[in-house]
Amino acid sequence: MGSIEITVDGDPRAAGAIGPHTSLLDWLREQGRTSAKEGCAEGECGACAVLVARPDGAGATRWTAVNACLPPALAFDGQEIVTAEGLGTAPTPGAAAELHPVQREMAERGGSQCGYCTPGFVCAMAAEYYRPDRAAEERAAHGECGPNGFDLHALSGNLCRCTGYRPIRDAAYALGAPAADDALAHRSMQAPPPPRPTSVRDERGTFLRPADLAELTALLGETPEALLLAGATDAGVERNLRHTRPPLVLAIDRLEELRGLHVTETAIEIGAALTLSEIEHTLAGRVPMLDALIPQFASRLIRNAATLGGNLGTGSPIGDSPPALLALEATLLLVSATGEREVPLAEYFTGYRQSVRAPGEVIKAVRIPLPLAPLTAFHKIAKRRFDDISSVAVAFALTLEGGRVTTARIGLGGVAATPIRALATERALEGREWNEETARSAAAVLRGEGTPLDDHRASARYRSAMLEQSLLRLHTEAVI
Amino acid sequence: MATARATAALAATSLAERPEHPVVGRAVSHESAELHVTGAALYTDDLLPRMPGALHAWPLQSPHAHARISALRTEAALAVPGVVRVLTAADVPGVNDAGVRQDEPLFPAEAAFHGHAVCWVLGESLEAARLGAAAVEVDYEPLPSVLTLAEAIAAEQFQGAQPIVTRGDAAAGLARAAHRCSGEFEFGGQEHFTLETHAAIAQVDEAGQVLVHSSTQHPSETQEIVAHVLGLRSHEVTVQCLRMGGGFGGKEWQPHGLAAVAALGAVLTGRPVRMRLNRTQDITMTGKRHPFHASWEVGFDEDGRLQGLRATLTSDGGWCLDLSEPVLQRALCHVDNAYFIPDVELRGRIARTNKTSQTAFRGFGGPQGMLVMEDILGRCAPLLGIDPTELRRRNLYAPGQRTPYGQLVRHAERLPAVIDEVAARADLDARRADIAGFNATHPHRKRGIALTPVKFGISFNHTAFNQAGALVHVYKDGSVLINHGGTEMGQGLHTKMRQVAATALGVPLGLVRLAPTRTDKVPNTSATAASTGADLNGGAVKDACEQIRARLAVVAAERLEVGADAVRFSGGSVTAAGGEGEAAGTTLAWQEVVQAAYLQRVQLSAAGYYRTEGLHWDPVRMQGDPFKYFAYGAAVSEVEVDGFTGASTFLRTDIVHDVGDSLSPLVDLGQIEGGFVQGAGWLTLEELRWDTSDGEGRGRLLTQAASTYKLPSFSELPRELHVHLLERAAEDGAVYGSKAVGEPPLMLAFSIREALRQAVAAFGPAGHAVELASPATPEAVFWAVEAARQASGS
């Protein structure tokens, strides 16, 4: 195996002497590339955002903005990173600044005040600037999309404490198309660097990127306690805030066997290591429940790294995907060195961050059965509309025939130690006429589902009230 | 024409008047904008990779809200590989105090809050220091703790002075009132959440001079505290602040002790010491905006005019005094906001609780005082049967009236002016009708619109702080380097100071460069705080420039063959005014005059000084003229509330704000918008929750991360935001006719809160009072909606 090397702003840099617990951000800063900043160390503020060359699914590169504070630097062995320093250059004695169009708009419109969050904003904005289908979207400016096709949600993972965001929004909406000779646009027409096997072992721990699924399951069979690392959006927080230092990290985010997306007559199968953004691009419009869910799932910076497998693998009771997948009656494909099995998601969670996933098993894919229920909705209750963790999440999948509810599947998050199905409410709906009286009586049942707690996000009383309100809202808003 | 020029000549030396073609008033980008966007701008911790061999500091934080430290053993920590030293109280050669009142021990014998740093470990790496801190053994003897304002009030656990502002006879005012209401209101504080956390790097040079790079709004006070902790004189310590990644008051007082720990480590080890709090440490260790409790009784006459107000404001000061006393003074001086109250009695006190020490935060108590009054008016309007905007209008100060603390409200006529203008720009009356129509047809969504004014006093209440210095050098090639005592935290102070210098010297902006703030360049500075940065330092920079310009005028006068007072400096050219003599029409280049001055041995450098005239303040009687002037503004906001969840959407905000004659319009616009959104965050989203149970985690901050303490995001930016600067608004008491802008716009966000109250009210019958918690989170709004649905009309 060759030496560890990461290309930063066009320069290959050796990254040998770092263990598995040094984040990409800390490594960049140790290299003297200090434009990326640590603001929160948990992927919430985006001050550390950088661009990474990722596959676009069609053989070329998509410049993808990610938080550098979360993934270990070793996860980028052989990869290409671009920071704000690489996008343009500051003025130096005797030379004027050479600003990237994103940088110029930000500088001229008052998009920076203290400037600390700015390099991260610039990188997140640049990723959206280069998004190939942006300019093609000839929609008029509306809601959270600019006249230039700029989706403001691209910046949902960046926080600014100074400007109040208006000048940043104006800068984003003023961007044109990349010039013909734009270096990064040109680079994006070629394939990104392929993943390559990585192996680093030292006294701080071991980092391995297996070459294929067979190698992974073999390794996992030998050391089932290994940390499976995909987007690192949870593991990175554990490392930074709770200082966990797992002795063995297995990077699985680029394994092709976990990155398939197949649609058959009977099911949609989504690879566990596809990022949420990739699912969003690829499935757009195919599963309305996911179209409703994904834009509300954390931020674009997180979705560019986070995977469905990770969201299910951590087993968090407030993950946003389980309620939706429960309502869709999804199943999980679990694979190990000894074989593969399929488990209904409703039977997967066994307790707080516990599941039936056995030692040595990895989630390979999520299978959503077809046909989909015709009436679905995903209601996320949180303090902040952009990038927040749910107090309560409710997903509905209803089938109506002749004005009656024939099947009802309701997934809930945030009201128990695991994501749950609202079984009593489902029973209260099925067979009933879909009218206000049914909605009201079922809503009263829904209010009593789960065992919500008081915490810093919401009171138990509010959580219960939100369950009730969500069914009333469904009835009010649903277009049959 | 000649007369106009002569006037301009005189004016050029007055504080407020501008010369022709001034550089101030131009909309220019932040002076570091190109460095910001390319990531080349350096912040304190960015110096680390440029400083090899630095040690890293990590604190050991108390797991108890209140506990005596009966033993602290460091042996195991020192055995951890890479640990170099553990800093404890025994290492302090000077005074073990991070403040100036001996109530803030840097290395405490008693942990006074959950998260209190009890000692610091220095390591070759941050990881080594962290593991070392985990190995330190501490014996704690837990003590009873007081956490909430209610607990502190019940226990009468207060600290510091208990000031009272009175005018007339509040009891008589209440007695004659046709309508009386009373109530209580407790509202939350706010975490600064500067994107750059606290940071310092200290080193010692070969002569023993201590240099501390600190992210501080108050380098001189950081210098003083470092010196007293180290047992040194101030001239042995230099503090430099390159720039801050946000301040908002959070770096006015809090950086001192952290810089002192770094400096102590550097002195004891002889190596540079880097101190950077991570987010968890920053939020659990350092101070925040004060939460307040208010109880009040108010009286109105038949027409809704305020007659009397009696109120007690209790702030939650946390574990030590910090800046709580001046914060409370400013709160009491702003309860009136924009309204005349004839008979008034305002009492203030500071609770001592086992929480972080609450401190300065944009507005410095002013927002809290004003919030009490705006909440009173918002609650009472439906009980009086008066539209809330009309109620606010009827009570505005009129010219000639004085505040409860005795200061004349100069330019009171600007209050109705900004209100009328913002109402017109927002098309308030027509939109009210539209909203009524919307609400009548939408059972589950309701809209509300509200107008609120701001009057905010500018100057430090403490008169002595209202002074500043500057150091300006003109080099032989004509280039200009300025230093001043103010710090840059994103507010654009350095941008404005370059514009002031270019205006005063009459040179192009590109000739003026600014050097980082250092205590060995300008001594004895005040904090860059209280919105006064541009007023004070601008006065000092202008003074220094004008000294140099006056000397250059003598040199130029000889060549132009005119009197020195007829020499004009503008745009890099030096000319004679008046058109007499042979030299009329002759233009000298700035560089030429500078060269000539050097050869004639004329000093090309000057120290400038400024102090605000006309201030006096008696903090015991709480009377005087503490403010140079008032900044005015008003906002109209429209919001929509979702009845299913309580979530709100900010639809549109219009602002008219008085910045005098703006020194730098793009900078001022940024301050107004940013302040407004930050205020909206405080009032609707940002929630500090502490573990108040009696369990093991008592006193722990529960919202100690960006994932749980939510800052405003794009979703809190109103869909439409229109800001207009009040025109013809020159302020004759401040530099080039400008006004301070840092803090006042934060309070424009009251319009969001009052619009939410209107929207909530629309879920119920007309005429009922709506009580709204603060912050008005979706949950709080939902419960208010539920209460409105169940209310009966008046």
C-alpha cells in the first residue's frame, strides 16, 4: 500500500504521521491551511466546510461541500480537497487579490463581517455554484431559490452570527454561470479520484479502508467491535465532543456493493453507503415521502456525507429517517461473512441505540416495498426550520379506498427510546371513513402513543400535543 | 462661494462637520473583506502553526454546581505522556483574580458553577493536555447551590449594589391612573456564540516582556489582568488583538482570565502557550447575556397615557459580579425606551447564582430594560382597548421631556419621524387590512404585524471610559499607518477609521493602512463596547490626523503663498482656497507636501486623543446626563404562526434607523441587519436550559452545543428585509456627524416578538391579553395559541 497522500488546493501532501483520530480540519490547520475554522466541532456551523471531488454518478466529478471537522483526515487518502485558499488568492504585497466569483460577490456585498465563518460559506456556496443542474433550473426566484437556480438550502449548514444573512443571500443569488476557462468547472468534467484501500496502524489506533465488501465482512467477522465509518457525521461528533477513540476504524463509505440503487417491480433498494444527497438526486420525485424528508434532514453539508446506513446503524431514537422508513414498511438487508438476511425495520430497533444487528453484520441496503401508499406525509417538529434535530417526527403512509382508510402506517421519532410505529393509531384509522371526526378521534389516540420525555428540546406535553396536531394537520392539508 | 469655503475651512476642525468630498459616507466593503473570503485573514488561533513548540492548555472543569475543593492532586496528570505542567493556584505569583473585584478567583478554592475551571493542564499536544486533565484528582465537597432566579429571589441571594431610579411619586402616578395593570415577566439570556471561541497565545521574549495575542475587545484590561496575575507592571505586558471572529460583548471581560492562564504558562515554562476553548468549554465556562425577572405595576390615563410605573428588575448575575452592575444600570436607564413616564420608581438587584458569570452582550442590559416596557405595552393594549401601535405613539417622548434619570431627550422629534416613515415604507395600514382578511380565511395559520420603536443611549454610563487614543504615522512616501485603541470584531470599526483618517488628511482611502490593535501603540484604552468604538476612536484618529494636517498646512502654505488656514487637503491634492494670489489654482501633490515637510524637519506622526464632552453620571443617585445622544429607530415586522405547531415564519421587516450621517453605509447596513437578526434569535429561538433538578447533573448547561443551542439561520431571515437610514440626521456631537450603530438595532427585533403576539391573539377572540414567554420558541408560541383559543373575549 502506498503512502498516505491528500491533494489540497492542487498540491499533493503526505499525511503519513497521523492516527485515525485526527480530523480533516485539524490536519489541514496543522498544514498551515488555516482558512477552514472550527466553530462547533459537530457539523452544525459549517465554518470548517471544504470542497471534495466526489463522483456525480455519471462518470464525472461533483464538487461536494462537507464539514472538515467530522471525518478523519485518513478517510481522504488519495482524494482531492479544495479550501477557500485554493479558490482564490488574497492580495499580497505588490499583487492584487484574485477572487473566485463566489468570493467576489461575498466581499463586495458585505457578506463578511468578522469573517470567521466566511471561508466555510464560500466553500458551501462554491459547491452550489458548480452544481451542474443549477443553471438549467429556469425557475423564477421563489421561496428559497434564487433567480439563478441557487438553492439556499445549500447554505443550511452554515451559521453566521454577524450579518443576519441578507447580504449572503444576495451574493448567492447574484452568481452567474462558471466561465469557460474556470479551473474547477473544467476539473469536474473528469472523473474524481477513485477510492483506494488505506491502511494505517500506529499506537493511536488503526484505520482501514477495505477494498471490497468481502474484505470488510471478513475484517468485521474478526473484530466485530470495529467502528464502521461512513460519513462520520455521528462518529466525528463522538470523537470531538465525547472524546471516543475507537481502536479500529473501518471506512465503508466508498464500497460499491453498498452504493447501489435499484428499482424493481416490487421494491426500491437503496445502498446503505449512498449519501442522503445522492439519494436525493437519484430518486428525486420517485418516493414522495423521501422528497419531503431529505430536505429537512440536517443540512446540505451533513447530507453530502451522511448515509442512510449510518442513520439506521447508530440507532438514535431521534434520527429522521426511521419514522419515514417505518411508515413505508422498509426492510434492511444485513450482510456478514456468513451470509445475508432481511429484517423488517419495525423489528430492527430493540432499545436505546440497540438493534438486532449482530456482531459482524453491516447494513447493506434499505428496501422500500412497492407500490407506495398514495397518501404520505412527513412532519418534523423542531425549534428551527433549517438544520435542527427533531423534537418529534411523524411519518404517515395511508391508503384510502372509497373514502375509507384501508391501511395506515405511522412512524414516530422522538417519543420513545427507539423509533416506533403508532400501532394503536393505525388501528383507530383503518376501516374508518377519512373525515374530520375520524381524524380527531385518531389524533386523540396518537397523542397517547409512546412515552415522550421532557428535555432541552421540548416538554413531554408538547411532544404529545404535536403527535395529536400532526394528524389534524394531515387531515387538513392532505389532498385526496 | 468664498463664504461657503470659509465655512468649510472652519468646519473641517469641528467634530461633526465634514469637508468637501469626504471619504466617510462612501459605501465601501469591510477593509478585510478580501482576506475574509480567501481565508487569509488570521485569527488568534491561526497563529498556532506559525509558532512551533507551543504548548496547549486544557481545563479541568467542575462536575458540581457548587463545591469546596478540599484536595487537588496532580501527580497522575504529570505522569501522562506529553503533559508538561499543571497550573494551580500555588503557581500564581501575583493576584489570583480574573477580574478587579477579588470575587473571581482564576484558580478557585471553591467551584462556583458546573463547568468552572479548577486548574489547567499544559501539554505538548491538545490530546496530552486533555488526558492530563482527566488524570487530575480532585476531592470535592458539594455545597448547596442556587440556580434559578426564583430560587435566588426566595433566598434573597443578591450581589453588588441595588440601584433605584426614581422620578416624581410612582404611587401617586398609579393612584391617579384610570387603568392599572400589574404582572411579572421572566425572560431568558443569550449565549454570544461568537463563531470564534475564546483564544489566546502567550509568549515571553528574551527580555522578559510578555506578549499575549488575545481575542479581546478590551486589550488594556486584558493587559492589566495578565499583569496583576503575573505580579508584573503593565509595561512588562503587551496585548495584541489581530481581529476577533465575533465579539458582541462576550470578549469584553471574559478573555482576561484565559489570557492570564496562557501568560502564566508561558512565564513558567518559557514556551509559547496556546489557549483555545472548544465550543463546549466556551459555552459552559464563559458569561452570557443576563436573564431577568421583572415585576411591575403600571397605570394609564383614560387615553392610554402612561401615568406611573413601579417595577423591580432582578438580573441573574451568575457566580460573580463581572459587569453585572453597569449592565443593571443600563437596564434601568432603558426601561422607559421611547416613552415618557411622569412618575416612576425602578428598582434593580443582581441575583447571585451558581451559573456562569453573566456579562456584557450587545445592548448591555438596555435590551432587557426595554423588553420589560414593550412587553407591558403589548400585554396592556388589548385591556385598554387601544391598538398597540397607537398606544406606543401616544406615549412617545416629546421635545423638552426628560428621562426618569434626568437627561433631556434631545431630538425627541425623531421618534415620531422614524415611526411615520417606517409605517409609510411598510405600508402598514393597508397591510393590516390584508392581514385581517388573511386571518379570517385561514383557521390554522394567522398573521400578525407590529411596529416598535427604539431609543438607545450612547456613551459608557461610567463617564471615565469615554476617552480614546490613536497613533497616526505619515511616512515620507505619503503613505499613512493608523493605530487606535479600538478592536475589530467584524463591526467594521477599522473600515470606518480608515475612512475617518482619509477624510481628515484629505488623501485617497488606499493610502491609509491600519495596524492591529496593541497596547504598546495606544495605552489605557477603553473596551470596544457600548457602541462607542467609532465615536471615541474616530475622534482620536481625527485629532491625530488634524495635528499632522495642520503642520503640513504650514509647509504647503509657503509654496501656495497663502495663509495656512486657506490650505485644503482633498483626494490626495493640496490646494489653496479663496482664489487670491499667484498660487491660485496651483495643486500640490500630497506626497510632495509630505516630502517637503520631512526635509523641513516637521513631525509626521501624532498621538490623537478624544474625550466625550458634556457627560456626567451619579451612579448612587442614578441621575445625570450619562449619554452623549440617543440613537433612534423603528421597525415593522409581519410574521405568520402555524397553529398546529407554534412555528413561525418571518415574512417581512421594514426598518428605519438613525445612524446620524453614516460614516460607512455598507458597514452600518450590516450592523442594522445583523443586530436585528441577532435580536430575533434572542427573542424567538435561542434558549439556555440548565439542569435545575436535584440530580447529579444539577447546574449543568443542557444546551451546550450548536446542535442544542440554536442560532438564527437563513430560516430566521425575513423573506423581505428593507432597511432605510434616516436622512438629514447629522449628529453634531459625534465624529463627522455620525451616530453609533453597534447595539441599537438589536432592539428592532421587538417588532418580531410583538407581531408574534398579534398573530397569537388572532387565534382567539378580540380584546384578550396575550402573554408570551421569551424566547418565544415554537413550543412557547403553541401554548400561547392554545391559551388564546381558550380565552374569552373582553
